[in-house]
Amino acid sequence: MVYYKLILDTKRIKEDGLYTIVIRITHNRNNTTITTGLRVKLDQWDSTSQLIIKSHPNFQKLNSSISELYLKIQKIILALQESGEFSFEKLKDQLSNRTVIKVEQITFHEFSNKLIKDMIQLNQTGNALIYQTALNRFMSYSNKSIKFQDIDYNLLSGYKNSLLSSGVKQNTISNYFRTIKAIYNKGIKAKIVDRAFYPFYDITVKQERTSKRSISLEAIKNIMGVDLELGTAKWHSWNYFMLSFCLIGISFTDLAYLKTENIIKDRLAFRRRKTHKLYNIKITGHALSIFSIYKGINSNYLLPILPPDIMEDTLEAKKLISQWIKTTNKYLKRVGKDIGLDRPLTTYVARHTWATTAKKLGYSNELIAEAMGHEFGNKTTAIYLDTFDKDEIDKMNETICQVIVQIINHK
């Protein structure tokens, strides 16, 4: 007869006070254990119910994962007992066959590179570069031969501490971990590794709230007072900043890809590269005047950022836009320095400034979120809310941009 039970392995004391949950299997008075890959504190485990107690923040997910592995082992044991061929070795062999691809023990590095290659072929270069950066950093800590099932709590905890000691910012660490976790989840879906090996339950990497990036209308007024010579890099950079502001914080990447066909009468219709969400924005007078400055300079795009014959969303296009953003930000920071701004002036500040200005003018968070393409409040209840009328958003944006126009007129 084979007996099996979920227990907390308290024999192996951990320095961090966590203990591994294992499945102890007994056969002919001999024991073996199979790890669940999950670790909890002593007071978070109920030995009677063989469950993680509710005080654990992820008790439902962890208990679900444990049950999934427990049932899988139970099925294998019953099948081996029916055939009269049960042994610990055959149990572990069959469990291994079901949790890891046997034909080819693909490494985490190899699988990640395949994902990145596929993204590049699909022109998803933005995600490809994010994955590549996170992978390079992770591989520099671990090694290229590491398998999915070798990535455990100890490795991830050490990696996190290594990043912190190297001075990497908290939000960057969060982004690295989010990407590594995404790759691991894709590996689970591709049947490279079983979900029972999932190592991220006990690793928490919080994201810090970013510092205030918006600038005041007084700062905009001060910038307008600076002598920005026509045709200079500072002047062009400021034009792009103001164009982003007047188009409800449109990103620099989306600006770069705008074409004549995106303008339909007095509106700008485009799909955001990052989220693929469709935007339809009324073009204000100031935005139109900036577009007119660059009319005819580029035969394909509204702005002279990308070459007219470049293949969109390729790695080459992504690198060009990235360089443009760096250069534009360099000159914007100089403009900000000229007026004594207390924070770096960048292209992204335009989006924050638009939202802050809207809030100061008394517009609701819901309307601002709708205009910027964000969800506001509970996602479930948001489904039942009517989308704000375009006229409301148009009127709000015109009011905000009119404040800028008044500053320009009084320059």
C-alpha cells in the first residue's frame, strides 16, 4: 500500500524562516518526498487540513497549486498500483515526464531567445527589447545553461539582492522581475515546465510610485519667455513637447508614426503602438500650427523623425525613435535648466502636465482617464459605464490648450 501526505519539512531549517511544503510518500515502510516548490513560515501552515492558512496573502493561489500537484501525483500512484509496478523511481520518472519536456531539455535562455526572435519577426520590437534587456541582466547573474526548474526562491532572492546592492532602481528591478515572470509563464503554457515548479509566489518586488513629472503653467510661461532660436534643436524639441501636450499626451513613438491619412477633417485618428487602443482627438489650433511647420518636409510622415522609406515597427525603426527620444530629452532638459526647473524636462512630462492641468481646471478623474485611454476605478464596474461623449473630451482639451495659447499670445 502507498500512503502520501502533505507536510511542512521542518527538518531543514532555513535562514529566512521559511519551510518547504513537500509530499511525503510511504511504501513498504520506506519514505521519499517530492517538493511542491513552495515555502511558507511555520505559523502559515495548518498540518491538520494540510493547507496554507488564510493569513498568508496568496493562500488561495498557493493552495490551488499544491492541490494540482497533489492530484497529479495521486493519479500516477493509482495507475502504477493498478499495474503492480509501483516504485519511487517510476513515480518520479513519470512525474518528470509530465512536468518537463523529455525530448529536449531546453534552457531558460534558449526559450527566451526564441520568444525574442519571434517578437522581432512579428515587428513587436518594443517588447523584444524589453525582454532582451531583462534576460541579459538575469543571465549575467545566473548562467545560460539554467533550466526552468532550477529557478527557485533562493536564486530569485539572490538576484533581487544583487540588483539592489548594485544600485538598480526599485522600479527597474520590478520591470526585470515582471519580464522574467512573463517568460516563465509562457514556458508553463508551452509545457516546458510544470506549474508546480513556479517560483515567484514568495518573491515580492514592489513598484515605487514615480516622482511628480508634471510642470506648472508658470513654468510653461517661463519657457515661452526663453529665446528659442528658430530651427535649433531646442526649438524643435519644444515643438514636439507642445504637440504632445496639445494631443492629450501622445507618446513620442506615436508622434513619429503619424501620417497624413491619420488626419480626418479636423481630427487625428491613430492606434497607440503600446496598447493598440484607438484614439480620435480633435486637433487644436496650436497643434495644427506646429504640424504646418513641418508640412512637406517628410514625404511619408507628418514629422521629420523617421525616414520616409523605413519599415515600421522594425528593430531599426525602434532604435531610431529611441535615439530621437534621447536627443529630444537632452535639449528639453537644457531648456528646463535655462528657466531653473527643479526636475528634468522630458517628452513624457507633456503627458503628466496635461493631466495635472486638467485636474487643476476642475475636470474629473474619470473624464481625464477616459481622454488618456486609461481605465478608472474597478475594471468590472467600468464595463457598465457609458463612454464619455467625444464632445466632452474635445471641450476639455480645447480649454486646456487655450490656456497655453493665451500664454503664447501674451509672450
